[in-house]
Amino acid sequence: MAYEHSEQPKMPTAIKLLIAGGFGVGKTTMVGSVSEIRPLRTEETLSDRGVGVDDLSGVEKKLTTTVAMDFGRISVGEDFVLYLFGTPGQERFWFVWDELARGAIGAVVLADTRRLADCFPSVDYFERRGTPFLVAVNCFEDAPVFALDEVKLALNLGEGVPVMLCDARKRDSAKEVLIALVKHAYTKRPTAAVG
């Protein structure tokens, strides 16, 4: 009996991306807005333990915080699957960043112009690791508006670091940021090309 050789189905290539930034900048919102699955969230209610520790300036109405990570997934055709990991924003949870960053090809640093300095720890972290990243300014309705060049200058970003606007609540806007990140990451890490 003759058997025909059948090809194994091609498994999609996994691409790991991080969504980072300060407390209350919209990381959980961004992961949730683009994920094709119900996102995993590790949010807890803000408690008295955060009093004097968590700075609620500009996000006074925030009731919850991510204590470990957010996780979402996006399929890109049949060839790629993007795995999104949102990092916790407060310093007391930064110990999980090294685990989350392992294997990531790049990161989005979300920024809020009301609290721009909250970006510095994320920017510093990815610069130290050599992880390609871009800065996405989340456009909050009551936030001051600055030219992207001004944001880049204020954050002291290198010439090759992209800065763009986004609305983390909107799927199309968040997708544009992720597409820009993947393109940026692969120009910075040509040896990491998938295939």
C-alpha cells in the first residue's frame, strides 16, 4: 500500500511584546483593546497599603492596579501570533519585569503627558537591556498636548526611538502602535527575524 507524504501543518511563529509605562497610563486598557481572547488580568483593588506609596496624581479615580501582568493574544494571519504582556506600573511590582521581558522582541512604553516622568523607569529599563522600544503617548482627554519632538526631547530619547500618538482604548490605534513596534524591533534586531 502506498502512502502519500503529507506536510506537517505549519505552526505560527510566536512574537512576544511588552506593554510598559507608569502607573495608570493605560497598559491594561491597551492589552484589552487589541486582544482576540479575553485578556488575563491580575488586577487588585487599590488598598490602604498603597497610601503614601502609589502616586494617584492625575489618576485619582483609579480603583484597581495590576499586580503581576496583563496578557493578551493577537493572530496575524496564519503565520504569526503576538503575545502581549502588560507590566505592572508601580515600583513595588517591578521585580516581575525581568521574567516578563525574557524573550520579548520589543516593548511599547506608554506615556501620559500629565505624568511624563513616570516613563523614565521603563525607558531606562529597556535601554539597559538593549530591548527595542517605542514611546506611545496615550491621548487622555484632559492631558496637555505636545509635539512629538517635544516629548522625545523631554524623555531624552535616542534618535532612533520612535514616538507616536495613540488612544489605548481604540483597537485600531493600539494595533498601529504594535505594528510600528514590530517593524522597529526587526530593524534593530535583523538577526531575530522570524521564519
